[in-house]
Amino acid sequence: MSNSLETANQPEKLKRTVIEPLTRVEGHGKVTLLQDEDNNIRQARLHIVEFRGFEKFIQGRPYWELPVLVQRLCGICPVSHHLAAAKATDMLVGAAQLTPTAEKVRRLLHYGQVLQSHALHFFHLCSPDLLFGFDDEVRHRNIVGVMEDYPEIAKQGVLLRKYGQEIIEIISGKRIHGVSAVPGGVVKSLNNEEIQYLLGDIDQITEWAVGAVTIMKRIFMEQLDYHQEFAHIDSNMLSMIGNDGSLELYHGNLRANDMNGKSIFDRVDYTDYQDYIREGVKNWSYMKFPFIDSIGAEHGWYRVGPLARMNNCDFISTPLAEKERQEFRNIGGNKPVQSALAYHWARLIELLHCAEAINGLLHDPDISGDDLMNKGELQRVGIGVLEAPRGTLFHHYEIDDDGLVERANLIVSTTNNNQAMNESIRQVASKYLSGNELTEPLLNQIEVAIRAYDPCLSCATHAMGKMPLEISLVDSNNALIDRIEKGSTGQIKRSNN
Amino acid sequence: MPEQQTFKLDSKTIPFRDGDTIMDAALRAGEYIPHLCHNPEFTPHGSCRVCVVSANGRHVSACTQQAMNDMEVDNRSDAIMDKRRNLLQMLFVEGNHVCPGCEKSGACQLQAVAYYTNMLSPHYTHFFPKRSVDASHADIAIDFNRCILCELCVRASRDVDRKNIFSISGRGIKARLVINSDTGKLGDSDLTATDKAVHVCPVGAILPKHRGYDKPIGERLYDRQPVSQVGDVAAHDEDDNHG
Ligand code: SF4
């Protein structure tokens, strides 16, 4: 049903509400809602309103600059772009395999990144909705409110994030936009002092990660039916998978399952991704709409990210996270868990997995090895794929004889979730908003649905920015009926005509 | 024995020999005067003007101005630093310097001198000139976006390598570095990776191919000490010269 809300007939006759910009998401986007005279929602769309185009910008640049250049397309998860580009350039320099030290240092960096990103998303951006309710007063429904009411949780969120950032800083020299990976390897490994420093806190970090999963699980289970139903859509799921079917964030093959958990494709070498995935465009969004080619554009869209990974993998290699995964999968019965809000739960299980995996790597002697680089014959095509915090991330480059980039194609995690986010907001719009006068708490539900995906709109359009919220309700003649503004400090201003 | 000739650099007395420039004498005495196109191995050129000082009240380039007995040279006043900063800002906006993505970052003399003069922003409007990368050579690439026309490669290729591979074409704002080969491409010149010209670039314009960023952040040439103590990038090992 919600599908029909993509395009309304005679939209000019409908009332238009715009949620712009979206708050507590990374980047800048907007949602438009069209209502008829009885307030029934007739159209709902998530638009990404910025455009930057890194693919063009890097044309003509030397390939060895890519890992450093492209990480600049995002300040939120630069490490993911740094590593995906590095993997692509590994292929360009013919490094079929990295040295054990290089691979493990990169993994450690990646786990640090996923840990800090997931912590930020849950504690800073989403815990206000989940702890206080979607309709809590706006001035309270934010991280400051969490600090006041749940100081211990807020503190853990801050320190979990800090720990991930420290890993990033130690390995890459900076918290944001450092340098670690180069084509064929890494520039440094960890020394003993650095390892001991990180080991000092890892037990505490793991304990907090377990605590975070427990909180989320409790919240989810307390209103199981509502949480299962809210923004629920049935979708295909795409993710990377380890050779043994395990949850894999850094390197593996691609797996896609349908909404019932049945295989669409499995163990696909990601360098063949173009044989399986295509990108559609729509005239109302800068963001592309990828889909699984064998199913087609209409039904072939899929979800990526923590929910897809948790549903697709057969097991998790670390014990605490595996135990949580089993509990998580139980709520779906034999089927994949399809609730959008289950993203939060899956995300925190991954956070726990990262803490455990970090612990393992810090005890691995390879992490301080000094065999850092591998190179072979230069190739013309390099494709690097990994699981970024928000989902599968594709970097694809083609270079000329001189080593300069001729063509680049990036499919970022959020783009993979484009159709799914649109479907989720349509579900919320038709189920909870339709027929009602739009109020801030109702509109927040749309944002709650989007936030579940942790979209990085910066990445998706390769742009950056975050601003306060402004919602305008205009009638079919474009006359302003109602307007709510939220400043960056959280103060609300309402202006009626 | 003739009396030692000296001049004053700020408050310090600097001895000099006949024929010395202010720069020669200052460097020998361990005093830093910011510079980019100067390299003691080559004939002074005076083109970047970053070594501007005030000598007896006149603005001159320290690298070309002969030292004179009892001369009073202002090298550190705010007024002189302001001038240098302006010159550096113009160098930045004339080219396309994307330091965060540049292999030379952290080991780049232009960047290091900019830090030294406390340059916090480009200040002027960027020209965004359309320039290219020539990666046609097997081992060496030139990124013309980052060239500051210091002519060190021109001088090194002419005076040391005896190959005359580089020259400057055009004047004023149209001046640009060109390659003397049939096609104008570096790959068709007889440049080799061991040529002196390849090892004198103070910025990230002439670089070895297939590598970069191999020094971790924190260990690059200018990460720990300022250029006033580390000195020229060309005076250091090849391994230190890449960010
Ligand atoms: S050459 Fe120097 S100043 Fe120019 S971009 Fe590179 S680091 Fe920055």
C-alpha cells in the first residue's frame, strides 16, 4: 500500500508539508508530505537536496592519492571511505593479498570506526527518541535531556565513542581524516605502548557494549508489537559475508536474501557487483536507487547495514555478540527481522562484536609486525567493497596507462537504503499520520523512521552539513498555514498565519 | 688581517664574507630567513620574494641582496611577516593547493613556511586555474596544480643534470612550467628518477609515482619541528620528503 505513496495524482491540489532539514541525522535532507483535504497522506518522499559529485572531482588524479582524497567526501565515516578506496587500490597495484599485519591493522581501524559510529548514532542521535518516547517534548528530546535524566548512559556513550576515536587516532595519526592505508598495505603498525594503552580500557568498553545491547533489547521487547510494526517493511537484504558465513565487516563476498530469508545470490565476488546490482535514478532525488538486477527496479530494492548483516549472517565469530544475535533472530522466528527499529538493536550487537574483535586483535602479535606492504603488477580496474557502519560500500575506479583515474563509481551505504527509507516513511505516513493534523510529535515519527537507518546524507550525495529543523505547512495555493522552527539550541518558534 | 665585516640581522650581529648575500651569511650563522626558491646549491633567483627583508629601510630579497658592512636588516618584525604572509597567500590562490589530499603535506616547504608566518587562511579569492597532472613518465609525475614557479627544477636540470628538461614559458600571470620534449610530455623527455631536478621541488609538484603518504602523520619532516629548525626539504633524505 505504502508503495503507492511515491507519486500522487494531481499533486498541485494537495497540501504540502516539508520537514527540512532533517535533524539528528548526518547530513542534509528533507521529507515532503502531500495531504488531501481530509488530511490523508497522498505522497511521501525523502529527498536528498545536496549534490557534490566526488566521482567527477577525482578524475585525472593519480590513483595512489585515492584513499586520502576520497575520505574527504565525508566527515562522519571517513575511515570507511579511506579503507574501501585502499582496497580498490590494492587491486590496482596487484596486491591480491595483504600482509597479515596490514590486514589486521586495517581491521582494527575499521572496528574502531564502526564502534565509534554506532556509539554516536545510538547514544547521541537516537537514545532520546527511544528513552523518552517519540512524542516527548522537543526541548527535552535530545542528548542534553539524556545527560540530565540518564547521566550514566550518556557518559558511557561519550566514552565508547572516544575509545573508537582513540583507535583511529593511534593508527591513522588523527581522529578525522588521518592516513593509515596506502595501496598494498598500511604505513604503520602498533607499538607495544599503544597496544597496552588500548588494552587498558577494553574490558570496560566491552561491558558497556553489553549494557547498551541490554538497554536496547529491553526497550524493544517492552513494546514488542509496536516496535515490530513501526516503519516495518518487508525487503530484500544485501551484505558482505565471511567465507564461513560469519558476520563480516571488512572483507568477504556478497550475499543477498529475499524478504523470507531465501537466497537471491550468495558468495558473489564483489568485483562482479555490476553483474548483480544496478542503479536507477528518479527525477525528484539526487540520490540513486540501486536494485538487484535479477529482480528488477520495482521489487529489487534492498536494505543494507546492521539489520541486513544481522539477518544475512549465519553466525558471529565472537561469543558475546553471537549470543545476542541468536536472541535477536528469535524475534523473527524463521524469517528475517524486518522491523526498521530493529536496526538499533542490530547496530548495538555489532558494537559489541567490534569491542570483542578489537580485544582479539590487540592480543594478536601480527598487530605490531613490520611487514606492511605487498605489491604486484599494476592493473587498470580496482574495486573495493566493505561493510561501513551504515552498510555495504562500493568503490570502483578505472585508471589509464599513466595511473590517473579515468572513471569512478561509488555506491555508498545510504544510497543502498534509499528506496527502503522512502518505503519506511510511507509506511509511517500512511499508518500514523494519515488523517491527522500534522504536529511536531507526528512529524518526528517520520524522522524516527529515517534515523533508524542512520543515514549519512553527506555521504549519499557527498555533501556535508547539519542544521536545525523547520517544518512548514502550506495549502494547495502554497499559502503558509503553519510553521514550526527549531533553533540549533532546541528552542521552538511557531508562526501561524 | 682585515677586520671581520658584519651586519645586524634583527638584534644579532652576523659576520659575512665578500660576495655573500644576506641569505648566505644568515644561513651560515644558523639564522632562518623564510624562503622557497632559494637553495644554496644553485644560483639565487629571487623569484618567490618570500625572503623579503628590510635592509636599511629598503625592501629587498635576502637571497639576492649582497650583504654590506653595518647594514641593519629587519627579518622578524610584524610588518615583514605580514608581507611574507601576503606573498604566500598569493602563491596559494594562484595554484590549486588541496593540502589535505596532497602527498607532500607535512613535508612541504610552502605549507611549512605558511605555518611559520602564521598564515591561517588564503585570504584572497582562489583563481582555481585549470591545470593538469602529467603522469606520462614511468617513475615521476608532475602536478602542475601545485607548481609555484620557483624554477629550482629548471636550474637543477640545466646546471647539474645538463639536460634542460624544464623551462618557464609565458610571463606574469601566464607564466607556466613547460617540459622540453617533442610532445611536451614528461614521458618523452630523458628525465630519470635520479636526476637532481627530481629532488629539489620544495612543494608537491614533482613527485615519484605509485607512492605517497608513506610517513605516518606525526613523523613527517615538519610535523615535530618548524621549518626554521628543520630547514629546506631538498636538504633531507628522499625518504623524509613525502607526507
Ligand atoms: S604542494 Fe604543499 S602547499 Fe601545495 S597542496 Fe601540497 S602540501 Fe599543500
